[in-house]
Amino acid sequence: METQKVQVAVIGSGFGGLTAASLLAKTGLQMAVLEQNNYPGGCASSYKRKGYWFETGATTLVGLDEEMPLHYLLEQTGIQLPLLHLDTPMQVRLSDGTLLTRYPDLEDWIREAERVFGGQGQRPFWETCFQISQKVWRTSLKQLSFPFGSLGDLWQAATAVRWEQLGLVPKAFQTVKDLLAQHGLLHNKRFVSFVDQQLLITAQNHHQEVNVLFGATALCYTLYGNYYVLGGLRKLSESLVEYLEQHHGQMLYRRFVKQITPAESGNYLIDTEKGLVEAEFVVCGLPLNNVHQLFQSTDTKKKLERYLLPPEDVNGALTWGLVFERSSSTPQVLHHQIHVPGKVPFIGSESIFVSLSHPQDHQRAAPDMCVASVSTHVARPKEQWIEEKKELEQWVVQFLASQGFFLEDQVKFVQAATPGAWIEWTGREWGQVGGYPQYQGIKPWQMKDARLDGHKAYLCGDTVYPGQGIPGVCLSGIIAAHKLLRDHFKEKVNVLHQ
Ligand SMILES: Cc1cc2nc3c(=O)[nH]c(=O)nc-3n(C[C@H](O)[C@H](O)[C@H](O)COP(=O)(O)OP(=O)(O)OC[C@H]3O[C@@H](n4cnc5c(N)ncnc54)[C@H](O)[C@@H]3O)c2cc1C
């Protein structure tokens, strides 16, 4: 079989890889995206079953406000997404049955938090978090050389630095636990439990581990523009794929990459299940644990080793797809975090996240039906092989019926997917999802930066800086594209600002 030659090969069509691919395609580089699956999007995609569209993983979308990564991506590419703005981003049900609404306005939210958790400390806690989150977002796109991997990066950062940005550094040394303590909230058990479950879905860890920089930003995501994607999250990646193809890029599906080796020419030889691809540049949009396995060069392997997390430190997910008849009791709010009294059976997680299809979204379900995507964390996915799928399907129907989402006989379909399914869908080692959890011992500047081997290979995705979520991996793709251009095509960097 003949070796296919491309200028830049992006491995994986997750949102990180597709962001980098779209921006680089804009500058005229010849792009090819190699994807093991037969559709794009990875953890942020949708699949069709029985005529309904279910979300694979991600369901909430933020990052579109000014100075945020998706805003930048859409502005640079002119891509338009089928979005609906959500007036109410989320509701949370505590295990004692209390319902609280995460209003998008700070004052409304503080009033709600005080109503549910008591007056002490709520206002200063949330005002502090919101201020930090605003500074973090304002800084994120101004410091595209961060984390620094070269003197050039440092110079770049120094020329862009502002006092406000330096003021954020001490926040990386504090944890959310410190912040709770400062505001007299550490002994407010209900509030700490609320904070923990909110952090788990946004930073993949608890208040003892998550630093204030990430934690404050994560806790405040409902205070920014929250959107629903009509047709499902797959529309995000499909829009980027369309842009890529209009800019002479190609999508190569069913191309599982087995190995990447340096060629004598200085290029990379990419061994896929459908033959060899030779690329001058590589951008890997896979988790670091997977990337580590692809590179045979001991030098590159060694460079990555100190960034790898063991399986006991990452999370997997159990997800359910449900279809039920809409009725007058179907909740109006689309996203719900529900604390589970006595924990989720067999798994032991403390909450589930439920996202409903929008009543105006007739692509995903007919007007009289609703699709629910439900997920929960699975700790130590390598050890926890879930055999009780049927029992968990029954449990989720009964539990959501008890919460008033529907009557049991209104449910037309339910199916659970375990971390084993994630291995198949996304190829991620151990079925790990959601990126590396935030750990106290790992400061933002100690996360892996976008340069993979110091040569012509780059990295993005949710296990490198800045980490989890669609806005996070979008930023990582923007950074990878910028670093590649600055290192090899300085004259093209400005194309990204036209
Ligand atoms: C259950 C769940 C709920 C979530 N909820 C949200 C949410 O509501 N909002 C939010 O913002 N984020 C959410 N996230 C997180 C978010 O979806 C991910 O962080 C993000 O989509 C990851 O993107 P990525 O680019 O890093 O990689 P991935 O999405 O992992 O994409 C990697 C791609 O590479 C492909 N691939 C893997 N190995 C190979 C190989 N060897 N060769 C070729 N291709 C390969 C995979 O098939 C995949 O398409 C959620 C995640 C999960 C799992």
C-alpha cells in the first residue's frame, strides 16, 4: 500500500483536535484528521438509536462569551452554530429534596445560595469566585504561550503580562478548601457537599484538591452564557469538519493510529490500520496516556512519563440514554444535578447529572417525546468493571420517576453505557473521561504544554493545559495551533487575527 503524504496530521477528532485543525486550515496548511471512529467529536458528540439522538458525553456548553475560547474560534473561522441561549443554566436537587436554581445573574444566585445554605459567607465567597473567574477568562486568550516551553514563550508572555494576571498566581497555591475556610463555610456540610458535586462535574475532583484558580472558574460556569446545541453536540464537531473540508482539509475515518515513528526525512510515519501516513507535523488530540503508547522513540516517551496519571487517579463515566413521553410535569430547565440519597448502587457515586433535549429540538425527538442523557462518575475505571447494567437501567428509571421527571410507564427506552463503551467510542485508555482531575500537587504551569517532542509534534485535549471541558480543550487546540505557527510559520500567525 502506498504511503499517504500530508503536511499536518491531527490524531483524533475530539473538540481539541478539531479546533487546532480548523485554525491551522485557515492559515492554508494542508490538514488531515485521522480518527479511529466513523464519526467526529469524541466525548462531545451524539449517537442515534431507535430514531433518537443521544449525547455521547458532554451536554452543557459554555465558552461563547467575549474573551472565551469558543468565541475566538467562531470569530476566527466564521463558523455558525445552531445555538439556543438557556435562561436558566441548571437546577440542583440536594439529597434532602431541596431544589435550588443556578441563576445566571450573580445577585439572583447569591440570594438563592443564601436561601438554601444560610447567610453566612455566601456573598463574599461567590463575589470572590466570580471576580477570579472573570480574570481567568480575560487572561486565558492573552497568554497563549502558557505553560512556557521555551525562552520564546517566556518573552511572549512577558510582553503581554498585566498586573491583573500576576495577581492570579497566588490563587494556584490555594485550594477551594482554603477559600471555604476563609469565608467560614467549611463546617457548613450541606454547602460543602454541594460544592464538591459541582466541582466533580467541572474539575473532576473535590474541594481539598482543586486549586482556587480552576475551582472558582468551574463553580461560576453557570454565571456565563450557557447554550443548547440544536440537533445535539455532534453539530459542534460537524460544523468544524465542514469548515475543515471547505479549507482543503480531509477527514480520514476508521484510521486507528497504532504507532508514530520519526522518518529519516525528519517527518513522522504514522502507522494506521489502513496503511502508513507520512506527515511533516503532528498534532495529537488524545489523552497523554494514549499518546505515550503511540510514540516509540524512548526520548519522547521519557518526556511524557512525568505527566502521566495512574488509572486510580482518573475517572470513568457511566451514562444512560432514556426516552420518555413529554407531559406537563417534564421539567422546563434542561440540566439537573441530583444528589442521590444513599449513593448510586454498585458504583457509589453521590450524584447524577441529567440533561434533557430541548422541546424545540425536533431533530433529536418528536415534539411529544424527550431524550434524557444521564451520567455519573466511576472512580478507578480500570478496576471497576460494571456487570450490573440491567439493574442500573431499572434503578435510573425508578429514581428519576421518584424525582418527578416522568411516570415509569412513560419511559419508552433506556440503555446504559459503561467505561467499557468509552474505550470503544473514544479509544481512551481505561475508558477514562473528562480529562485529568485537578490535583493540588499539579499547578497550571506544571501541566503538559502543547509541545510534544520539541520537534514538530504538538498536543491538545483534556489531559494537557488547561484541562477539562469543551472550553478547556478548545483553548488547548488554540494554543497548539499558535505554538506550531510561531515555531515554524511565523508569517502565518497574523492570519489568525484577520
Ligand atoms: C460523561 C461526560 C460528560 C461530560 N460533560 C461535559 C459537559 O457537559 N460540558 C463540557 O464542556 N464538557 C463535558 N465533558 C468533557 C468533554 O466532553 C471532554 O473534556 C472533551 O470533549 C474532550 O475532548 P478532547 O479533544 O480532549 O478528546 P476526545 O473527546 O477524547 O477525542 C479524542 C478523539 O480521538 C479518537 N482517538 C482515540 N485514539 C485514537 C487513535 N489511536 N487513533 C485515531 N483516533 C483516536 C477518539 O475516537 C476521539 O474521537 C464530559 C465528558 C464526559 C465523558
